[in-house]
Amino acid sequence: MTRVAAPSADLGAFPDLLTGRGQRLLDELRDLDPADELTAATRLRRDHPAELVSAAIGQARLRQRAAAKFGPDAERMYFTPHGVEQATRSPVAAWRAARFAALGARRIADLCCGVGGDAIALARAGIQVVAVDRDPLTCAVARANVAALGLADRVEVRQAAVADVPLDGFDALFADPARRGGRGRVFDPEAYSPPLSWALAAARRAPLAALKVAPGVPHEAVPEEATAEWVSHRGEVKEAVLWFGTGEREPRRATLLPGGDTLAGPGTRRAPAGEPGRYLYEPDGAAIRAHLVAEVAEAIGGRLLDPEIAYVTTDAPAATPFATGYELTDVLPFNVKRLRALLRERGVGTVTVKKRGSPLTPEELVRRLKPQGPNAATVFLTRVAGEPAMLLSPGLLSPRPA
């Protein structure tokens, strides 16, 4: 998981949270309602140091936020504000750890380890981990986390600059350079901490390596010897990873979680375009990012509505985890007045707007449509053979796998 580059000045009250008194406070605050924080703080400060109470309430709040990413583990773990924000979701970390284990990793250097989310997943996959971070508070939190989850025998946490850690003796490397600084997100790869060039050089020296990068990484920035994998979780693209030393033949991958379906290809193919059919398929964002829309279209016997837009159309329904399907009722030239009349005629009061290749925002269209009625519909704003178009559907053809 990504760590903020600027180190903390000290550990503050965090070590006191690990004492018996701190643990009792955390247990008492387990189900804290945010609306009751002030009342709870006032009451607890009668019997406990104010700094410890503030730290415990802050940790209770962070645990509640972290539950969306770590599930039940969050109740036993410890976090920093940036650690929660930048943490890898546990299903994504588990997927990557399983890949490392399947590829033969037994001892791995986890560089820029943050609060330990990836180290935990790697350890649970049976891999010995040396987790490295330069921030003293982050390291203390990571140590507490692996101890709380019973993994201290598999994870060693080292406080150090990653560039100072000898990488001999490891059969694998994972690095997640910090992409945020004191002023927010960093876009220049050489401003990462450590710089992406350093991480790439380290990955090339390792027998097996993975570098976590922003999902928007341009394809031309991916080294020729790397396989780039885009991972989505429940339909939302979460990350991209550059893999080295895997021996894969295809340089691009799209992986969907929690199911684990994976699509691979060169990332250079172009799907044919043609007339709209009865069905429309919206490829998963991971397939789009990986430039594997042509592979999705081929798998379902489809074609693009427009050569430059990632909407696939078919004449018959098809099953694929890599796209969401809709049955179309209308394919019309774009015209707001005509669309408004059509929706009113069909009693549509709930409109979901999806767009690709249209300058009009969904919010603006819904405002102009003023829909009314008991029925629902999905409207696609896009282009068909280069011309603005609107496509109507009553909804999902079939739900995507959960």
C-alpha cells in the first residue's frame, strides 16, 4: 500500500494504545457513533490522559473507515489517516500475493510497505516478508498489525530508506512508490518516493518483481520486458501493476476481482466496427485500460459501435465476466426533445445515463429531460459510426458476477 512520502516527527501516543489501558479504551470505543465522539471524549478524559483518549478515538474512527477495505480484520488493526486512504483493498492484495506464491516467491522485500496491508496478504500466502518503510510511526503501525493478526513470525518490519536496503537474498520484490506528497497527488514519476526509475532498476535486478503504479499509466511508459496488469474490484479499477520475471507471453492483462477472471493480450488489436445490434456491452474498466476491448469483442462475437469508443454491440446475447450487457430498445440520432418525449410516453421517471464520446454530462441531460413516471431506463450517450447517438435500454441484461 502506498505511503505518504513525508515522515512523521514521532510516534505520539501510538505506543500507549498497545498497552493494557490503551487496549481497554479501544475495546470501549469499538462501536463508537461519530455523533457521540465529543461526549465520549469528555467522559473518558476524567480517567485517562487526554492524549491517549484522542489517539484512541482517532484510531476507532480510522478502523471504521478501514472496514470497507480490510473487512473484519480492521477491528484488530491499526492505521494512520494516510494509511487508510492509500491502503490496497485486502481482496486485491490477496490476489497479488497469490500470484507471487504461484510464481515461486518464498522470501520477498516489500518496499514502501505502509501500514502493512500487502505484507499481511503476502504472509498469509506463505511468503516470508521483509517490509520496509522510512517513517517511524508507519513502521510501528505495521509491526502492531502483523502482531495483531498473528503474522509476526512471517513479517519483519524495517525502518529504513528503501534505497539503503540490500536486496540480495530475496527471490522477489514488491514496491509501491509513494505517489502523494505534502501538496497532494504527484504526477511526475520521478517525483515518486522513491523515483520510478529507481524502482524499475530494482525490479529488473530481481528474479521476480511487481511495481504498483497509477491505473492511468500510459502504455508507452510500460517497459518492454514488463507485463502490465490492470485490476478491478467489483467493476471499479483499483490499480495497475508492472510484473517482471513472470515469463508471460502477453504483455497486457485485465483481472476482475473477486472472481479472479483474467484476460490477456498484446494490447494493440483493434476490434471491427459495425451496425448496432440488439445488445450493448460495456467492457470492464480493467479491459479498457489494458487495451483489450478487441479481445472482449471477439469473445462475445461483437463489434464496436464506433471505432474509437469502447462500446461493443452484438446481435445475440452473450455471457462474459468482462462486460456488462444491456438489451437495446432504441438506437436514435441524438435529440433531447425526442428523448424526452419517448421517456414520457413510456412512463420513465428514473434515468441512468452513461456516456462515452459525448460532451453532455449525465447530470445536465437528466435536468433537461425532467423524467416522470414509475419506470426506469438506461440511456447511453455516445457515437455510432462517428455521429452523436442515444441508445435506450430497460436495464441490465444480466447481473455481473458478484
